[in-house]
Amino acid sequence: MSEFDAREHVQEAAEHAEGRGLKWIPIAAAVVAVLAALTNLQSNQRSTQALIAKNEAIADLTHASDTYNYYQAKSIKEEVYKAFEAAQGKRVPALQKVVDHEESSKQPVLEKAREFDKAAAEANERSEHYLHSHEILEIGVTFLEVGIVVLSISALTGTIVLPLIAGVATLVGLGFALAGLFV
């Protein structure tokens, strides 16, 4: 019969307890990884929205520029006909009809150009908003990824300090993620 070795049994029990105590770490790392993936998805969507809004701003600005050019062309046409009429020294009904038409039809063109300008400014503002949200979400993703790495290291080392650090990084990451979503 073998002799009972208390030290061996205590060490074996400690190893089993340590193994059971660390079972939650891979699960926690998986949960944090899912949160990081979801936050990254939102970040990518905000980035895409920022690009779409910026493209809309560029398109609206191009339309505004074209419309302003059209307004200027109408103004030039009006002035050319006025100058031609002035050079004649008398009112020419056909020329006056063109002048009147250009004068009355250019105002709606100017208003349309201003609408395009306003739409471009709004789209640009939306783009900036989405970009700001994207940047905050990316900070959140970074902290969540740090949490995953620190949790993974803590599974290898068995120390209690690293899971606490990972928990803090995860909470900070979640804070940034929520801030980025609701900005």
C-alpha cells in the first residue's frame, strides 16, 4: 500500500481548481471577440455611409456649379442682347422679347443652384458626422481587441490581474462603441 502524500494531492487539487477557474476566460474572450466584430461591422458601415454622403456632396456641388454656369450664360445672353439693342439706338421688339425671357427665366435657375449648394453642404455635414462616428467606433474596436489579447494571455499565465485589465479594456471599448453608435 502506498503512503498518502498530502503535498501531491494539494498540488493536484490546485491544478484542477486553476483549470476550472480559467474555463470562463475563453468564453469571455469569445464574447469580447463577437462584440469587437459587431463594433467593427458598425464602424465599416459608418465609413461606407461617410463615403456615400461625400459622393452625394460632390455630385450636388457639381450640379450647383453647372447650374450657376447656366445662370451666368443666361445673364450674359441677356446683357449681349441689351448691348445689341443699345447699339441699335432703338427698341427692337424681337430683341426685347429675348431680353425679357432671359431676365425672367434666370431667377429660378439661380434658386436651383442655391438648392444644390445647400444639398451639398448638408451631404458634406452628414459625411463628417459619419466619419466622426466611424473614428470613435474604431477606438472602441481597438480597446476590444486589446481585451481579447489580454484575456488570451491571461489564459496562459493564470494570473488574476490580466483578466481585470482585459475587463477594463473591454469596458472602455464598449463605452467608445456605444458613443460611436449614438453620436
